[in-house]
Amino acid sequence: MQKPSASSSILPEQAAYLIALMVLVFISGCGDVAADPQLHFRRFDAWKVPANGHHLPAPRALYSDEADTVYALDDAGRVLVYSPKGELLRSWFMPEYSIGRAEGIIKLLDGRLAVADTHYHRVVIFDADESGAVSYMFGTEGNEDGQFIFPVSIAQDPAGFLYVGEYGEKQRIQKFTVEGTYVSQFGSHGTDEGQFQRPSAIVWRDQKIFAVDAFNNRIQVFTDDGNFERVIELSPASAPLAYPYDLKVLPDGRMFVVENKGSRVTIMHDDGTIEGRFGKPSRGVDGFYTPWAIAVLSDGRILVGDTGNHRLVELTP
């Protein structure tokens, strides 16, 4: 008599059991995502990113000031200024942009704009009148103190000091006076505590530096003189951060994170508690595609630089 094959030895009831088991394993494997609270929004709107010739540019950076004026950088090499309602007020090009586009922008205490001009290895300061006139620039290409290799993030503290993150060979954050005089630095390339793999966002708050360590999938906390304090640990029940790219911290302590690989917005606290999440990889109104930037307006609206979809998304709670 012929010996049964392996496939013919599985009875129908056994096959049904195996299928049910596989489904159960799949569901349990996705449980960390389902465990996180979900954010809900009344509206999902898009702000226009103006065309550049036949090219539809994508946003790369966002910043909103106290009046809810929104400043954006796009991959056409432009600075874009929007009203709180999403009306484009003005725009201008970076001094140079043929070899690469800038990735970080903030408004300084004196009203001028500071841009981390990534591929030109410098910081550009624009006049406060928002005419596009350059006030001054600092930084050159290199790994010495005060030099940059691909600066991507910038922040300012209440004393006026600037913090610039770069993802070149050094993978560090440097501290400068507002005039561009080097003060100090911290961080290096790696995965250990206090090291970075692309410090893509920096926020100063209460004498602390919150640094987004994008490719290490974490947010680290330092004193503002550069001493490492801790990594913000999420609950084991939460899905880990997936390439966090930008961060805004509100006065109430809530942290708004945009995750590039996760294609979502996460609201969390500095103890690692997740308040809620929204989004998934999507071309529609239920998510984003490789978002790079986030801003939060005073009325609670959230703006997302939905880079892969070439749009600015406004989420209204």
C-alpha cells in the first residue's frame, strides 16, 4: 500500500485548527498597535503647496509662531509663509538650492528666521521683515567645532543660544550664540545612550533638550549644557516609535511626534505615556505617506508635512 504524503495526512479538522491558530497569532502580533488609544479629528483638510513650474513640491519642515503664522520649507528650495487659515502670504527661495534642500526652520526671539541649510552645511538667518533678504550665515562644511555636515534641525532657548543637529560623520548637536559663535557640542554617531543616528528635531523646554533620534527610533533628553539624562521609554504595550522625524512640545508638556516610517502622528508625554495616535501609510484622508514635519496651532489644530503625498495636512480636533 502507498505511504500517505505529508499533505494528505492532514485531516480537514486539523487544517481548520491550523488556520485558526495562524489567524490568532497574526492578531496577537498586531496587538501592540491596537493597544494604543486612537486620536479622532472632525476635519482633515489640505493646505496648498504652490507648484514650481511643472513640479508639485513636497513640504520638508514646519514651524508655527505665537500668532499661528506658519513657516514651511519645501523641496523646491523655498521658504513658504502661511496665515493661520492656510493662505499663502509670501514665499522666497533659499540663497542656493541646486545640490539639495534645507530641512529645518524656526523663528528667532528677535523675529528673524533661522534655517538649517542642510546640503550647504550652514545656518542661514533671514531678516525679520520676511522679504527673503539674508541677514547673515554661519558654518562651513567639516567636522571641526562650529562646522557642519548636513545640519537638519535647529532650536533656540530663551537665552538666545542656538542648537543645531547634524547627521554627517559626527551625528551631534552643537550649541552657538545667536551670532554663530561656537559654544559646545554633545553626541556622536551610534546607538548607545547619548548617541544619534540623525537628530532630526530639537526642542528646548525647561532647561532640557528633547532630541529626536530618528533612525534609532527614540527621543532622548539632555540638559541644555549637553549632559545625557535619559531615553523616553514607551510602555511595552505600545507600538514603538517608527522613524520619528519631528517633534513639538507644548507648554502643558504634551509631545507631538510625526513618525516617518509609521506614517502617523503620536501625542505622548515625557514619561512615555501615549495619549493617542492617528494615521497609517495612506494616500487618502486616513493617514500619510512618509511625513517629515509637524506643527501645532494655538487652537489645537495640527499641521503635518505629508511629504510623500506632496501636501500640508490640517487636522482639526
